[in-house]
Amino acid sequence: MTEPMRGRSPAVKEWRLNLYLSEHDPDTTARIVLDTGDNVLESRAEARRSPYDPDVPEIGDELAAGRALIAMGRVLLRAADGDIKAVGAFDAEEDLSPLWLDRE
């Protein structure tokens, strides 16, 4: 069991994330804007419905939003990597996560 931190009050932060969805059949686009208070980060992703599939907008929303959230994770990991390099706290040559790779 870990001991509580002494002499340091817990830090509580709130980050605001806005997710915007737009549909132009057969495409759905998701745009995420994350405001950390120190930085504003953005990611985008799309989903395209096959002309042979039924028109169910919720599916396009879910796919585009999920992809944009994954992309935001990559943006955050890259930002952390840059900060780590800036303070010299880590060997920048080592790969931290497979999420670095663009897969979409």
C-alpha cells in the first residue's frame, strides 16, 4: 500500500473537451478540441458509410468520435514526449507506445 503524500496538497485539474460531429452523407467528421488550461489541442477523424450499408447516423458518429479520441491520445502522447525531451528526463530514442503510429 502506498503512503499518502506529505507536505503537498493534491492537485485537481479540469480539462475541457468538446467533440463536434458533422454529417454530410455518406461522411461523418468528428473534431475534438481539448483545453487543458495551459494548451489547446485539436484532433479530427472521419467515417464513411458504404453505399451498400443502411443509413444509421449513430454508427458514423461512433466511428468518427472513437477515431478522433484515439487521434487525441496520440496528440497528447506526442506533447508529453516533447515535454520529456525539453526537460531531458528521458532518452528520446525509446518508443513509449504503439499509439505513436498513425494507423488510420
